[in-house]
Amino acid sequence: MAEQDIKKYAYKNIFSLSVVQFEKACVFNKPEQVDAYSIYWIQKGKGTYNIDFESYDFQDNILFFLSPGQVFSIDTEKINTAYKITFVRDFYCIQTHDKEVACNGVLFNNVYKTPFVKPCKRDTQKLQLILEGLIEEFTTTEAAQYDMLQTYLKQFIIHAVRVQKEHQTIKKDEETKLFKDFSILVEQNFKTLHTVTEYANRLGLSPKSLTKHFNKIGNQTPSDFIKNRIILEAKRQLIYSNDSVKQIAYKLGFNDAAYFTRFFKKATLKSPLQFKKEY
């Protein structure tokens, strides 16, 4: 996002809100790895953003959510009005929240879904009121400011979760729960567990049964799901670490660096070193 006409409110470098008003097209060729939880609200504007190496086009009134470790870059953007909320884990994630509004809930730490949420007019008004209250609280010197700021952030996230759920395709609860349980298991274990059988066993299912459930909800196969998560982490490590291909392979659970290279090339049509060089 072009650093122009930005008003920033901050609390002790752990929570901030930036208000952006400009109209300027720009191109960011270099991807950056996010180091804090971030919420972007593009109220008026359009562009193309790349998140974890996937390209997303947007136009007017969209929210998107980034978690630490994700890779973000901008192809093009032309923005009139936007907000950016940023917070560190210790400000919000250490608290006990409903599972859907927590840092591993619906909006954050979910690399498997499109990150955009589009509020309707009524939801936009609600979110705007929360932001106005948040700005007012940033400028106060009253007691319990930390708690009030955290409360406003939680309200904003709750409303965003409701907007997202309202636009989701309705699926059977048990199928949705299974997908969520599987995705959490993959997120926790993809560096050490690479086969569908290992995950199916932990879920108390046969590999065939797990694959059938995936077919019902229209997702990719469990095998592709696991593979894609490994590839995503490999891409992140190739760009943002100084480790060799061999070191990255071992960190991702491959005992043979040559096999890892073949695995990566089959998925991306590029060798790890070719991919690293391009970025």
C-alpha cells in the first residue's frame, strides 16, 4: 500500500489503526512476510493483491485478514479510503475467546480459504461505528484504555466473522467440522506427517472415508491438501530464510533433499533454486 496520507493511532507498539485516504496506482514487486496480525478494510478502491502466492482481485468494500508468516504483495491498487488494524499475539490471542473469533478461528491462521470478506450496507455501518469508537479510545487518557481497545477489536472481529459466515455456502455441520479438524491437524503436523493414512488414523477414519468426506464438500483431495501446505511453507522458507534447499527439506520432514526437489518441482514446475531466484 502506498505510504501516502496515512494517519496512524497506536498503543505501545502492540496495537495500531491506520486511516488511509489517497488515490494512487502503485506496484509492489517484492513480496513481504507479515510479522503481525493485520486486518485491511478497503472501503473504496480496487486492485490485485497476492497472498501466499495466490492472486486476488477486489473492488470496493472488502475486508481481508493476514496472519504472521503469510506472504503479501501488491500487483496494482487504486484506493480512496482504507483502514489497517495491526496487533501482536500478546494483545489479543492470549485471551480466551469463542473458537470462531480466536486467532486460530474463522478469519486468521487459515491459509485454506479465500481471505476476503465483503460486508453489506448494514454491516458496513456497524463496522464503521466500531472503528469510530476505536479512534476515540486511542486518543483518550482515561483508565483501562488497554481493556477498552481490546474490546473494540473483539467487536470488530466478531462482526467480521458474522459477515463471513453469512456468505458461506451452507454445508452439513459434521462435514464442516471434519474439514476444520483435518486442517488443524495438518497445520500442526505437516512438517512431520505427510500421508493421508497418518491423518486419517488420528481422526479415527479410514483414508477412503476421509477422501469421501472431502468429495462431499467439494474440496481438493486430502493428499493434495497436505501437499499444498508443505509447498506453501517451502516457498516461504526459500524466500525468507537463508537456509539451503537441503536444510529446508529436512525441516519439512524430507530425509532426501533430492526427493524434496522433485516433489517441489512436480508441484510448481520449478526447482527450489529457480523459484528462489525469481523472487
